[in-house]
Amino acid sequence: MTAVIMSQTNTSLLDEVVQWSQETCRQKLKSVLPKLTSLHNTSESWDDHIRILKIITDMFLPHIGLSELEDECFSKILPKAVTMFESMIKEILDQVGGLSSQNTELCALLRNVLQAMVQIIDALSSCVRHIGTFEEAPDLDAIRSLPTCILKVLKETFQHCKESEVVYCGRLSLVADLLQGLFKEAYSLQKGLLELLDRVSLDSSAPEEEVFDIVAMIHNLLDICSIISNLDIALHANTWKFLIKQSLKYQSLVEEHLHHGDISNSLCDNMLVSFNNCVELAEQIKHAGLQEATQSPEYKLFQKTAKMCRFFANTLVHYIKEFKFFLTKYCNCYHQLYLQIISNFPPSLCAPTLPSALSVELNAAALVPMDALLHQLLPLRPFAQFVLQNDLRLAADHELPHCLLLLSVLGQLPSQPEEVLQLWYTGSQFSEETPRLPLHQALFTSFRRCYTERRVPVLLPGVMMKGQAQVPVTLHNHMCVQLCASVAALPPVYFPVLERCLVDTVLQPDTQTALLATDVWCFTARYGTAELCLHHVLLVAQLVKSCTTECYQSAHLGLLLKRMVFLMTPDHQMELVAHFPPSEVENLPVWRRVLLRALSQGARHRVEADIIDLTQGALTDWQNGGYKLGQVDKVNMVLFPLLAVVRMQSSPEEQCVLSAMRIITQLWLRMCPDQVQTHPVLQCTLQLLLSISAILVKNIEPQVICQALLCVDNVVSQKCADQLLLAALEFLSSLGKIFVPSDSQNEILPRLSSLFAVLLADRAGLLQQHALEAFSQFAEITNHEEVISQSLSVEDTKTRVVNYLSKTVNAQEDVESRLQRLKLETAVIEQHNERLEMNTGNTPNTLSAEAVADSEPSPKRARQETSAEDEYSRYIQTAASALKALQALTEGTANVPAPPPQWLEPRLQELQTLIAHISTARRTT
């Protein structure tokens, strides 16, 4: 009964109050407001609650002073308003399952609830508007409850609107008008609140409670941003602007309390979502053919989305700039964002093809800010440690973007202070540091991992040159220019690190990466002084000398040495000769790699003379030692530099040519085809002889040519090294330059045709291409046309040659198929290079030439056991080959003008006696 009386009393009070004028409300404020706030907190009915709330905010709030708002009003009514609002949301979620157009009662109930929610928001807006009527800016302490409660209501409202399609599940049309009104009221309320908070200010002495209020407000706004991202572009952008503005406004107070990771990650996510939406819209515009229709709704939406993308990118950059030292834990996120953005632009293989106008806008929105982002990240040690780690594992589509990121870092470093240069250029210096590569080494490593992009090849903008149009260039060319430019700007203190990077890169197994390092190293040598160039050449020469076997390191270093010798002064070339005398066998690996035409005349003559003398001496030693198979490797060692000498000669009458002819004639006549087939060391000899003979072919006797063809025939019939087959093709092609005498044609021409036919039929792609080239060169210049027809007796071979000569293009694979094939081949190449790297026994691994010289020699391979039959076969083949060569000398067919010595006859008698003794011993056993 009491409750009823009280209810009647309360009702009569409310009925009385609503009749009052504003003046009466002002006069009775002190006595009536406490009663109303008490009634508000004890009321259970939504209708009563809203009625009281409206009376307070409409009739009494205008008469409350700014200093009294929090204690007399806000703290007493707003928490209850929030509670009631949340209960309304819960009621809708509980009841909405039964909503339908037939259930008019429930429909009316839910619409009433939504209208009640709108009224609560309207009451809160009245609070905000009232504070705005005061000229002075409010203290945060004077309105503390208001922002907190409004942000809670806004969050609930926007979340409900966002989920409305799911919540109302096909029955949205029954309440759509009220939901739209609810959103508009919330939109307006937030706008008013942000304007109000913008007027609030705290000084550095603000109490901790107010600081925490600001931090909580910023975090609540961040939550709201995540909710409204898909609701309204303008609202989303304005909320973010205010959030960042408040973070910077109170930076010194809040920076240690903010959730920097959540804020920056949310910016990254929003930028990426906007960017991906832009890409999708651009593709839709392209497919619809609307790229020229700049007034179409699709195009305008694209521009709005691109604007948001630019906004988030610039906001992220600004936030990182101000709070970078609180964001070091999130460098991997920024790296990932950079890669994801860059991978959607050319030259990335996964980049979509977009109309140029849209690409320009997208570039301005996303790509340009990435440079600014990188600029802010450069001083951060964790960022450098992350991107420079040696074992950084990336998705295949992100290898090229990472490489371009490193190139962008390289381009920005010259304007950075010394500590930043040291961070990037030197790599980790101490064991307690997080391991990181020097930037140049990381660039070479990244380039190496871009296998597919190099083979496509992707194209990048070239250097703008005066009077010339900019042309696209390969990744190799682009990186070479950028790296060389960085060398030109590199402070001298970092050159030792650069040299170590260049050495390491030349010594790794990927040839194109080694070529890039070679290009940069040659620029470095040429850019510096002549003495620096000499220092580099001597270093490389020592490294070449230290490679004790034929390996990829030796080939890479040899190419580098070959190019660098061209950059030396004549005096320094003589110094190179003095450091590595060609007369000493251990220096021959150096001179086999040098193009002698790079040398001055004096140096070249010295090198040629020493190599010829050394080669002749080695051949004499082998002869005096009884032509033992175990000594053939020493002969091979001198044949490599002899090939370099022969390549330099232009006249067949030069002394070097004549000397070389005598040497290779002796060797050819010592070659036994059967032995070549079974002994790899002789196959190496054969390869060298073929290469030398291809150059001197016009001076070779038919008998020697016949012997060479016999040897080639024997090795072609079995599986042998590709290098040997390539040398054989080079030799066969060179035979087109000569006319075979008629008395030798029956012996040479059929064998030549047979060899061409076999090699042209080879299905291996590389060998087949070389065979076609060699045969076409032979056919173009030969006088023996019958060889051509006999080589093409097989129809399939003939068709292949005809197609090659007529430049007929086989059916080409489509772009996508080719790309997939290249990606599959990339895995094979990577595995191959990894296997090569695991076998580092002969790798020179120091920068110091002295250290290389003092390094331990590689252990010798264990001798392989052979069967007794193999032993007999080997020695009898050696004896037969030696006797044939001796016969050629005595009959004058070996182009040796000297007569037989007098001791020859007695020695032949001794050999006959020895042969008879062996035969007798064999019969008795």
C-alpha cells in the first residue's frame, strides 16, 4: 500500500513539475532536483525512467552551473541511463526471434524500445548542448561522468546498428526507419561530444584520475572505430582524427598508458582493408569498362576509398613519428604491411593489372606513404634487426617487395645521421647483439631469393638520362645502379664491411647474384683510386689461387678477376705479374682466368712466354716420366692457361701459335680413345684439347683431326660431362673453316656427319640448342656439303634444324603456365644451390690474402681400387698410344721437323726384348 501511495505521490510530483515554468524550475532546483534524481535511480519502469530523465535534462539542467553539473546531476543520473539503455538492447535481443509482420504486438513493443533508446540519446545530447552554452571551457573533472557514459551508449548503439541485419534476420524492414533514426541521433551525439572534449584541456599537473579518464576515453574511441569502420566513412575518419588528436594533445601525460600496439595495429588493418577495397573496386571498374566514366558511382566510391586509404597511411606515419619508441615491439607488423602493399604494385608478379588513371590514384594513396613510413622506421634498431635477419622467411610473393624495401632503405640512408648509418651498414658486431646482416649483404641475399622474378624477368623503371626517355630495366640492372650509387655515397669507414659482403656474395653458388656482386665490385674498384683497384685485384687473384679444384667459387672469382684486370694501370698489371709469376705452376689458376688482351703489351708478352715455356716443360716432364696416367692432371693444369694464350693470338705465324701447335699435336697423338672413355682425367684433357684445337683448326693436320674425332666418338657414345660435349661441338663447328684433303675425307667426313647426327638428336635442352648453333655455323661456311645432308638423315633431326634456321617459333606457353613452371623450377634451383653450399671444402672464406695463403690444403681424395683386368687394360692402352705417337714422329706426320735421334734404334731393340719377355712370362704362367 505504501509503494502505491509513493507511486501516486511520485506521479503527482512529476505531473506538477511538467507544468512549471523555467523560472519556477530555477527557483526550486535545489529542493526538487535531488528528489528527481532519487526517483530516477529507483524507477524500474522504462517509461518512468525516460520521463524523469527528460524532465531533468529539459527543465532543470539549463539552470545548473558548470561547477555543479557533475556532483548534482551527471554522476547521479547518467550511470542509471546507461544501465537502462543496455537493458533495452538486451530486451530486443531476447524478443527479436519472434518478430514478424503478423506479430503486431511484438513489433510494436520493439519499435517502442527503439524509440525509448532514441529518447535516451536525445537526453544525452541535451547534456552536451547545455555544456556548450558556457563560454569557459569545462574542466574534465566537472563533466567526468558524461564522456564515459556517452561513449558506452554510442558503442552499444553502433554495435547494434552494425549487427542489425543479423539481429533482425530478414525482418529489418519492420524497424529500419527507427534504426536509421537511432544511428543519426548517435552520430549527432558523438559529433557534439567530440566538439565538447576538444575544448577540454589538461595541464602537466593534472591528477592521475583525470589522466586515466583521458586514456580510457581514447581507448573507448578506438573500440568505436573498430565498430563503425563499415558503417560510415566520414564518421570513421572523424573519430580517428579525434583519437589521434587527443593522443598528441596529451602526449606527455598519456604516452606511457596508451595501448600503442592496439592503436597502430588498428591503423595498419584499416589501411590494408581500404587498400584492398580500392584494388577490388578498380578491378570492377576495369571489367565494367568504366575507367573513363569519372562521374560514375563506382568511380566516386573508388576515390572515397582511396582517400581513406591515404588518410590511414598518413595517420599511421604520423603516429609512429610521435610514439616510435613505444612501438618497437610491432616492427614486424609494419614490415608485413609494407610487403602487402608493395606486392600489389608492379613489378610484383601477383600485382593486378589496373587502368593507368586508377593506378596513379592508388599509387598516391598507398605507395607514396610507404616511403614516409620507412623513413620513420629507419632509426629503430628492432626494425633493422627484423628486416636484416639472415633467416627471415617470407612468402614467395613477398620476396621481391622485401628486396625493394631494402633498396628503398639504401636510397634513404645518405640523409640519415651517423648512428643510423652504423645500424644499417655494419650488421651485428657483438655476440650479445641480435644477429643482423649488413644492408648490402641483405640486399644480395634478397636478390638471390627472387629467382622467379629474375627469370620472368620483371621490369622496373630505369635511370632517367638527359635527352633520353626512361626505359624499363631488369631487376639486376635496377639493383646494380642503386648499389653502385650507394657505393659512391658510402662513407669510407664502411668500405671494409662492403668488401666482405662482396666477397661472400661472389663465393655463394647463385651465378646471377655473383654477377651482380661482380658488377658492384668492378664499379667500386673503378670508382676508387688505382691503388685501391690494385688491392682488390691482388685480393681476388689470391682467392682464385686458393681454389684448389674446379668449383663454382673458382668460376665466379675468375669472372671477377677477368673484368678487374681491364681496370688496372700498365704498371699495376706488371705488379700483378710480379706477385703471381706465370712461370710458377701454383699461379696458373690465376692466369687461366685472365683475358690476356686486357694486359699491356709488355705484361702480355711476359705472361705468354712464361706459360708456353711452362707448358712445354710440363709436357717434357710427362714424356720423361713415361707418360704415366697419374701425371696427366699436371698436364691439364698447364693446358688451361695455354687456352687463354691461344685465344689471344690473331696470326697463325706467331711464335706462340707455332709452339702451341707442337704441344697439342704431341698430346693428340698420345690420346687413346679407349682410355679417354674410362678415365675422367683424360676427359678433362680432351676437353681442353678440343677447345684449343677449335681455335687453331686451320693449322692442324688431318691425322690429328682424325684422332680427335675418334676420341670424341668414344665419349659421345657414353654419358659424359656437358662441358666436354660443348667443347666437342665447338670443335666440330670449327671444322667448317677447313677443307679436308681428298685422301683423308673418307676417314674424317663420315665420322663428322655421324657425330653431328648424334649430338643433334640429344634431347637435353641446353645441348640441343648448342648443337643447333654449332651445326648451323658449320653448315654456313663448310665446303663439304655432303656432311650436311648425311647429318640430317633422320627426319626429326632435319625438321628441328630447318625450324631453327628459319627461326620458327614453337608453340608458346601462356603467361600463367610459364609463371607456374618457373616457380616449380625455382624450388629445384634452390635445392641445387643449397647442396652446393653444403660442400664448402674448397671455399676460400676470408678476406685476407695472407690468411688464404696460409690456409690448410684440401685433403686428397682416397685412391680408388681397380680390378686386375682394368690395370692390364690401362697399361696396354698407354703402351699402344705411345707407340702410335712414336710411329707418327718417325714417319714425319706429326709436323715435327727434327730427325729421329741416334739412340732411338737401340731403345726400340730394348722394347722388343721387353715385349718378348712379357709374352714368355705370360705363357709360362
